[in-house]
Amino acid sequence: MINRLIEWSLKNRGIVIAFYVALAAAGYWALTRTPIDAIPDLSDNQVIVFTDWAGRSPQEVEDQVTYPLVTNLQGLKNGEQEIFLSFTDASGKAVDVGMVNAAALNFQMPAMGSMAQMNDAATFTTTSVPGVYKGKVKIEMPGEWQAQISYEGSAGNGKTSIPVTAY
């Protein structure tokens, strides 16, 4: 088999050279069109939170909504996991924010190419500790997700959106 291939290549040098030139040209074309990240981004994960809670000071919103969301969602992994949402004061002690009628967390990844948009949701339940809520979510795959949380209760309501990277 190998002997016949070598014999054919020696008899048809022009075809072999043309094939080699075409293959080299295709390789060069692919090399110039392929994006390469030669220096990976090693910076810390960045989570940006915009929250509106009517009647509350910016510090209260930061302490009780923004900070707990950022710290709980930065270490997100793909697969099934349990998430805790806690409203705390500046010292880290849980704060009773009143009766929470509904708290929902939705993760959304936009459609990319032939892949359809993905939506994964977690609904929270109360725990024995006031101001601490528990939920489960199954993140389908690693990547850039948009986390949208909404809450409604006796102390007010609000919603926010956070970009999150799942690993």
C-alpha cells in the first residue's frame, strides 16, 4: 500500500506539489483568521450591580442588597448547586427585611450561533434565620450569564441584573 502511494506520488509530482501548495495556503488563511488570546485575562471576576430600592439610603442598598448578591454569585459553577441570599448589616449580621412574598433569581445566556438562548431559574424559600433565603439552581454550562433577581416584600421591592461568569 505504501509502496503504491510512493510510486504514484513520484509519477505525479505536479499534482502532489499543487496539493501541498493548496494545503499550505488553506493553513495560512486559517492562521490569519483565527482569533488568538495570547495573554489571558487573569484579573478578578467583576460583578456590576445596579439596584433601586425606593425609600432606602444608598448605604442600606449597598449593605443589604448589592454586597450579598455580589459575594454569593461570584463563585458560581456550572451544574446543580444551592444558593443562599442573605440581607445583612455592615457587621455581617442577618437583618430581617420583613416578610418577603417573592424572591426569584433567573440566569439567562443569550443565543450564540446555532445554540438557543438558555434560561435557568432559582426560586428562594425562607430559612429558620430571618433575612436568609435558600434556593437551588442548575447552571447548564460554563460561560457568561446574566443573573436577574427580583424580590417583593413588606419592606419594599426591587430588581437588579448582574453579569456573572460560571466556571
